[in-house]
Amino acid sequence: MDAIEILKQLKDKGVRFTPQRQAILEFLLETVSHPTADEIYHHVKAKFPGVSLGTIYNTLKMLKEHGHILELSYGDMSSRFDGNPQNHYHIVCSKCGKVADLHRPLLDINQEVREKSGFIIMGHRLEFYGICSECQNDEPLN
Ligand SMILES: [Zn+2]
Ligand SMILES: [Zn+2]
């Protein structure tokens, strides 16, 4: 879904959209870097110097609640935000913290987990950890 379609859907639900909020959404749709709220703030601030971190957090919360973005939380580290709301897998560099999409079909395991656990399964999250190619070039692995 592109920004115009998302804006239209949210407007139909009565969500007010400022140019700042639109810039946050557009950045998340165009980037593949899975930015933190702070990175989104610095990006949007370049265009809208008056934007506040509060606006960033409010907008991210709203977009997440309406199912237009994903929040990937990492315990005590900052959350990363993803403009692709469909479940997909990620690979994380343990050295530089880069988060990249891993393009592969979803594992068909929700039914198995439901049978084993008795839970109603809402989804699953899968991440791989490693050293990205740029970090591999930085210094030899020992
Ligand atoms: Zn790396
Ligand atoms: Zn992603």
C-alpha cells in the first residue's frame, strides 16, 4: 500500500494527518533500514525543523495500531520500525546493529504450535543473527 492509500484509509477513520505525520509515513515506506524512532526524528527534522520527538512517537503508535507498520522491539535496545506491516523475517548484524529483511516464505508452523500449546496463535517472529558483509570486510573474523 502506498502513502496516498494509507492516508485515505486513515482519513476515512477520522485520523488527522499533518505534513509532519505524512513525512514519517513516507520515510517508513521508502526506507529498508528499519529505523529507530530517533533516526526517524532526525530524518523528518531535516525537512520539518519544528517536529517534536513526541509527534514521532504518537504517529508511530497510531500507524502501528492501525496495522500499517511493524514495531520490532529488542528488549532494552530501541525498537525498530518497519513500513512493511506483513509478517516477514529479519536478519540482524551483531556488530553494527543493521536490520535487514530476509526474503523467504513464512514457515507454516502456526497450526503445529497451536496444537502443541493450546494457544490461539496470532503470529510468530523469527530473526537471524550474524555479521553483515560490510562488517566482515571491516576486520578479519577471529
Ligand atoms: Zn554489520
Ligand atoms: Zn522488515
